Amino acid sequence: MTSEEEGLPSILTDPAHAVLGAAAGGLKKGISTTANDVWSALVGDRVRQWRIRNLVNSAEFTAGFLKRKGIPLDEARVLPDGEVYTLFEGASKAEDQTLQRLWAHLLSERMRPEPEDCDTTLCANLLSSLSPSEADAFLLVANLWNWVRADSEAEKELRKQYPYESDPSASRSNSGEPEAAYAALRKASMAKYEELTEDSSVFGTDREGIARDGLVSKGLIQTVEVKARGGSTSDPFRSGRQEDLGALIGKLDTEQRRRAEIERVKSEISEGPLTKRNEAGPVSILFALTPTGRYLASSLGICDA
């Protein structure tokens, strides 16, 4: 007997035996009341099967991600033993499908023939700390941030094609073509927004606030207001579409009003949803990834750093 085992009960008391049996759905016939036998029968075998099932599910997601990235298995990187243990250990404990997919993202990124530098242990610890709701919320924020960036790039390209601000007459001579192009871009952008929020199992539920607070406390997301397209505007090429908290505060006249406005905005945003669609205005993305959140998302391959 090791020093760690000294003092541990060898025989379970009746109450302990009853509780363990009830929690596990009953004891099979023939199982004695010794602590080791109960552990092996109820915990050891069942936990082992549960973890293997979780790992297999995550591995199946990984296979799909590798195929999507065009990485044949015979060309995939062979991971060091320590990295294999860290990733398999974490993935085997993830029963939720979103968490399994996040572990699969990390594993598939590490299996690239020439992977990016990554602190696998840090990423594994961050993933292990997430609840299913937090994982879903984190994925939603990362996807929305990608959406905002892609939306911004698309508008920049549209402005190059129709340089309204630099030469208004150039746009007006196209008989409404710029406005039509903008409307089409806005429609496609909002369709993507609806798709992202509809795919989220936490968005708009009671769990959203709990997940939001959990991610904030873990330092993965932060409050920030980004205006994305979605509302009607008479002059889309002249209208501003992004405003962060710093820009808003900078417009205040006095230090006293500045401090009051900071607290008001922080309070309103921190208690609000992850994102909202305004009735007559653009979509507001109220939370964004922190540097740590961006590092994790980048390491998972779901967001550019």
C-alpha cells in the first residue's frame, strides 16, 4: 500500500455504498462492498468507456477538418508524446459536441505538416475550462468577429469599385448601380449573420448571460461595440459603420461626463447580449475576443490572429 492509500477506507459504509450505487444506476450482482471493487466496476470501466467514446467522436471531427484543409493523413505531422497526451486527455473528457469540435480544431491544426507556433498546453487548459455553453458562446463571438472583418473587407472593395467619396459624380453616373451593389452586399451579409446566430444553441437563451460572464471572467472576451451593416441608410457610402467605446468616450466635453459615460456604457454592454439586431439600425456586436481569446481562436484555426 502506498503512502497515498494509507487511511483510505477498504470497506464502504452502507450509506456510501447506497449513494454510489444510486448515482451509477445500481450495482451489478456480485460486486462486493470493497472500495477498490466498487471503483473498478462503477467508475473505472464506465469512465474509461465514456472517455474513449468522447475521444473517438472528436477524432471523427478531426478527420473531417483535415480533409477540408487538404491534409492527407499520411502527410499529417506526427505529434510528440507530450502533445498527444495533452490533446487526447482533454478531448476524452469533452462530451458536448461543440467542445468535441473545438478539440478537433486544435488537434487538426497541430497535425498540419508545418503548424504555426502554439502553446498547446495553454490552449488545452483554456478549452478544458470551458463549459458547453461557454464553448458555444466563444465560437459565436469568434464567428461574428470573422463576419465583421469579412464584411469590412467587402465594403472596402465596393468603395474601390465605386469611389463615391473621392468622386461623387462617378457614382451618380452609374444610375443607382452603387446603391444596388451595396444593398446586395448588405443582404448577403445579414443572411450570414442570421445563419451564425441560428446555429448557436446558447444565443437568445437564459444560458447566454451565464456563458458571457464566464468568458469575460476567463479573459477570453471583452465588451466592445462594433456597428455592422444591417439597417437602412439613405447614403451608405457616407455613413460611418464602426464605433468603439474609445471613440464614443472621446466625444464627451468634460472629464466628469467622460467618466459617467464610461460607467454607463460599460454597465449597459456588460449586462447585455453578445449581439443584437436593432429594429431600424445596424447590427451591434457588443463583445469581441480579447488578445487571449484571439490567440486561442487562431490556434484552433477558426479566426485569424
